[in-house]
Amino acid sequence: MEMTNIPVNSGERRSVGQISQASSGRFSLHSSSVANLGSGSLATRILDGLITFSLMAIFFGLPIFFLGTTLQGAAFERQIFFYFWVLVALVSWVTKGVIAGEIKIRRTPLDFPIVLFWGVYVLSTIFSVDKWHSFWGSFGDPSRGLLSVTAVGFTYFIIASHFTEARFRKFLGALLVGGGLASLWMLLGVMGVKFLPAKVLALMNVSPLISVSNLGMFLEMLIPLMIVAVFKLHSIDGAKGKANVWRITLTGLLLVFLVLDIFLLFLFFQFTPWIGLAVGFGFLLIYIVSLIVKPERWTWLPMVVFAVVMVLWLGVGPLGTEQFRKIVKVNNLPVELVREQEFSLTWQVAKNSLKGGFGQMVIGSGPANYSHAFALYKPQDFNNNFFYSTRLVRGGSIFLESIATLGVIGAIAFLIMVLSFISVCVYLLSRGRERNRVYSLGLITAAVIVLVNSFLGRAEGPMLLLGALVCALAMIMVLKESGSEEQSINLSLKTSPKFALALGFVVIIVGTGAVLLFIFLGKIMVADSYMGSVAKENQVLNVDSVKRLSKAVSLYKLEGTYFVKIGQEYMILANNERQKGANASIDDIGLFMSEAVRLSEQGVSMMPKDVGAVESLGLVYENAGLNVPNNAATFFDKAEKSYQSALSLEPHNPNFSLKLGQLKVDLALMEKDEAKRKQLIDDSKSLFQAAIKEKNDFAPGYYNLALSQQALGDQDTSITTMGKAASLDKANVTYLFNLGRLLQTRAKGQDLQDAELLYREILRLNPSEVNAHFQLALLYEKLDKKEAAVKEYESVLSLLPADQKDVRTKIEEMIANVKKGVKNIASGDQKLPDQTQATDQSQAPAVNQ
């Protein structure tokens, strides 16, 4: 093995960190260029080209690549895309080294911080609450997994060892072309232009970078890169003929896309991370004034861009943006959490996670397990948010997220790596002012924008990968343009036969591992495509759909989410079969529910700390109790235990207390002992109150609490509580209907008039709501409005299906009674005979007082 110091040029020699020479004599110094290793060999030139092409594919494809066929979506697809090209580059790089007789790994000042961070990542993975997902990455976005971090590390060292300025220009060109296409994609999409076939558009995200805020982060990163590209194009003196035409054409395209990027940032003002752009451009302008000499006539460009950005951000603001959107007719904006809310929420989760015990504080919940930390440590006041039921799988700050997932030591290691990067870049950029470091300045500015924005906002997988790769390019380019002395570790097959044999064995292992990983990634992609094909159907219509899901599990048995989702599909099959009524197959229902339970239990056994999986198992048990009445009590008991486990994993989720209360009601419906039934209803009341305590505007909690209060005989309180539910969700006909029914039953003072208004409001919202017509007819009978009552009964007849002859006959009898002056009712609390309407499904059993 050899370590090499390689001068970048024949001029000034500078060293960033020294490598000591080993006493064994195996380390030697020479001046052969790493980039030109094996240049005389056709095979090595082909492999060099393949490495370059692979890296170009990564920079080009990460902003725009998609298939649209998978369940996990674009972030997952791009992660697989990234792995594929990294493997191609890695195998090519190792093969080239074997052919040349030695593998050279370039040393950089970030080597130790990167290895330190990777080591902490491994340690956190070992002690993770979900080891597989910490290794592979979270479902939907594997970018935080140990495998992804390892792949990024390999890519960094491949870029460093393969780097030349000519190759860099290809990388930059690929990134700018991909970025330009992403900008056009977003512009045409929000303008409603059908720029691709409808089937293809249906598979695409609104934003090519997954979220609009991440698109803003990406566009901001591109702006300094486009500016330095213009600088470089005009730093060449004496360009004539075709060269000058190309320069003018490329400059024009860059300026057009620069304007387009600023236009899009303004269009999505509330999603744009303006602080990162302002900090980055402040950094850029400071160094432009002091460092850039050529081309002087273009130094106005970044100043103009900075001025425009400041005017848009601080001058025009969100109100001006709203008016601008109306002018350009852009209305189909996505709904996302505001960045400031996300950051504040992530800060509270990180702070609370430090109180979660010694292990959580030191090593965290594990890489890619932010969803677990979020559910466990989110503050109660998050329930006041419109997105209260959302479980974030990524934090609103990459650093604060690392506190929750990697613990204190992981956050410190990450901070050391970031600060090392910034300090080295600033140091090398600031010395030797005679050097023209245009590329370095643009790349470091882009890196600063990415770092600031990712520290203050959420970074999705593709943006995280692109940001890491741009930081890698920035580090390598600033080393080159500052004239720093290159250093490398040489793994030579020529040192000794024993060493050559050992290295050859390692190469074989790497090659075999790469082949196996290619196969593994292919299986994962096919498996997720099977899952996606079923997910894109409106509903599971037959068993064949579920069999396709089973193929996914046979290909990829390590993903517990697949088992959970297939269990849900079997549950839907059972529910669909039950809805067939007299034609339903009891055997099929039992079989489907048995599979649903088995698969869901297996999924939870693989992910015991995943609150979503535990919640899903509780739902399956609950439906099993409804679909298999003979074992209802057993399944309801299991459902209760599952929801209690889910509540321990997400203590501030009001839905779990609500579910536990509803289970108590279900058990009360089955209970024959009056005292036990009353106790169950009383228990449900306490659980509904607990749900409301977690979220004081929780309409379902008030609704179910009102039903329990009614069952316990507290009619007045029940009406007040139901009124609260109806006031919180004014468009919910279930709440309005039950409030009207309660008022109609009490019939004091203005109760009947208020009930009439409620039924009329229901019919305004849904004129076909048959139960509202029926209750209104009963109410008019009570008010002795015979003609109005007959009219409402006739409306009921017009809405009833023709095959419900018994019900129609009953209504006709009621109409005849009204006309004869015979009362149809003894009280106001009746339902349409034999009708199962959504308006009156949730009834707590009455308790005798």
C-alpha cells in the first residue's frame, strides 16, 4: 500500500493535512496524477468513461427521475436509481484499479469527520428501535438509512478520486439540464398545461422534488451555479466563430432559466426558504467583490439577482404573490405545513426526546426512525393544528432531526462534519487571492444555501442526496482551485504477492456483493411495483388483486409495511363480502379476516414500535369482531390491547382514546348484565373525555361523548355536547342529524323548531338524505302540519329503492294514517324502518336508570 502526495500543478504546493510515512517502507511519494491513472489503457479509459457517465446520470436524474409505478413513490424510485448508478460507478472504479494494479483513494480534510459520522450512524443502527428500517431507510423515503449514508460516502470518495475539471463541467452540465427540466415540469404543471400524455401526468408528482418547499430549496441551489456557469463561459478570451455562438446560446439559456427559477420562487412564496437564499447570496457577493476579477462585465449579474430577491422577499411579500397568482391564473397549489411551523415542531420533538431516557438521549431512536420519535415526543399543542393527524417521517430541520434519531453523539458528529466542511471551504477560498476560484465560489454558495435551508426546514430524500453531492463537489473543487496538494492512499497489487492476494480477495468480495445488491434492488423495485399496481385501483374487487400483493411479499420479505397493507386489503375484502347481506359467504368472510389478522400480526412483529402498524392491527381486530360475531369479545379485547399499545407509542393522539371508548360501547352492546353494561358506557364516557382533553376541538370526541351521555340518561348534557360537535363540524350531517333527533326527543321550548332548522340544513347539504326527510315528517306530525308531513313521507318514497317493498309499504301506511288523522308516533325518537344510514350508525346502548 502506498500513500501519495500529488501536486495539482507545477506552481505553488500547499498541503491540507499531512500523512505520515510508514516505517515499513510500503509508503512512497511520487507525482503521477490520480486522474490519469491507466490513461494509456483502453480498458481503463472505458471504465473512466463509465464512472463519469454514472455520476452524470446521478446529477441529471435525481431532480426528475420517476416511474410512477411503485407504492412508495418518487423518493423511493430515485433512491433505487441512485443506488444503481453508485454501484455501477463503484464496480467500474474498483475494476479499473485492479486492471491498473492499484486503487488510489484521494485524501481530503473531511475524511475523519465522515468516518466518525458513519461510525456513529452504525452504532445508532445497532441500538435502533427498528433495526431494519435504520439500515435500509424509512418506508417511502430510504434516504436516511445507513445504506444510503454509506452509498453517499462511497460516492464522495469516488468523485474525489476521479475528479478533473473537465469531468466536473460534465457533472455541472448534467445537474443544470436536470434542474432546467424540473423547472419546466413545475411551471407547466401549475399552469395546467398538458405537456405529456394524461396517463403519464397521472403518475407524476405536482413537484418534481416531492414537495414544493424542496423544489424551492433546489431552485435556490441552482441560482449560484447558473451564475458561475455564465462567469466561466465569459472568462474565455477570444472566442470566435462557432465557439462564440455556443457561448452566446448557452448564456441565453442560462439567463432564461435563471429568470424562470426566480419566477417560480416568487410564485410559491410561502413555500420558498428565503433565508437560505439571502445568506447564500450574501456570502457570494462578499467573495465576488474581493476575489473575482474575470469577467468584470458580468459581476453585475449576482448583484441584480440579489436585489430582485430582496425586493420580492421583503418588498412584495405574500400579499403581492396572491395577486400575482390571480393574474397568471395559478390556483392548484398543494397543501403543506408552513416551514416555520415544521421547524418549531421539530425543535419541540428534539427537546422532548432528550427527556426520554439515557439511551434515547445518547443514541436516539435510530436512523430513519423519526416517525417513531415524532409520535412519541410531539407536543400536545400540535393537536390544535389542521394537520394534527399527520405523522412526520422527516423533521423540519436536519440537525434537530438528528438529535431525535441519532441522539446527542450523533448530532455532535453531524455538526463536526458540517463545521469542518464550512471552515475548510472558507479557509481555502479566502487565501491566495490571485487565484480565480469561480467554480469553488458557486459550489460553496450552493452548499451554504442547502445547509442553511436544511437546518431550518425539511429536506426530502432527493434534495438531501443532491445537497450532499453538491457539498462533495464544493470540497473537491476548492481543494483543486486553491492549489492544495493532493494526497492519496494507494492500495497496490504490486507491493507483495500476499498483499495482492488479499486485495484480490477483497475485490472479489466487493464484486460479488455488488451483483447481489443489484439483484436485491431489482427485487425490491418489482415488489413495490406489485404493491403500487393494486394501490392505484379504486378498491379491491377480488382475490386476484390480493394475490398480486402476495407476489410482492414473496420477493421482499423484509418490509413489515407490506404485511400490514396486505392485511388491510384482506380486511376490505371481508367487509365487502359482509355488505352483500343474505348473499354473503360466511366462509369467505372468516377466511379473509383470518388472513387479515395473520398478516397484520406478522407486520407488527417486524415493526413493534411502528405506531401505524400497531394502529392498523387494532383496526383489523376491531373489524374481525364485527365480521366474526362468535369471537367478537375476543377480537374486541385484542383490539383494545392494540390501541392501548398505540397510545403508549403516541400518547397525545386523541383518536386512540376515541377508539378505546368506541370499543367499550361495542362491548356494552353485547353485554346483557345491566350493571356491567352501565359500567362499560361510563368507561367509554371517560375515554371520550380523555380524547377531548388531548384536543379540545375534537368533534368526533364530542359526538361520541354525547351518545354516551344520552345512554346514561343525561339528556340535557347530551344535547349541549352534541351541539358542540355540530358547531365544530357544521357540514357533518351525522352530527346535525343526531342533534336534531335529540332535540326532537326532548321537545321542550324551541326544541322542535330548532330540530326543523337542523333537518332543513341537512337537506340543503344533501337533498337525498332519506332519514332527514323521515324525521322531518315525524316532526311535522308532532306539530300537526299534516300536508308538510305527507310531503316529506312522499319524498322518502321517491328516494327509496324499488326493491325495498316492505319499507315502501310501511311508509304508504304512514301516509294513509296522516290523511286519516291517525298518529304514527308515540315519541320523536324513531328511525326509518330497516334502513342503515350513515346518519345514525353510532348509537350507544340505552342504560336503565
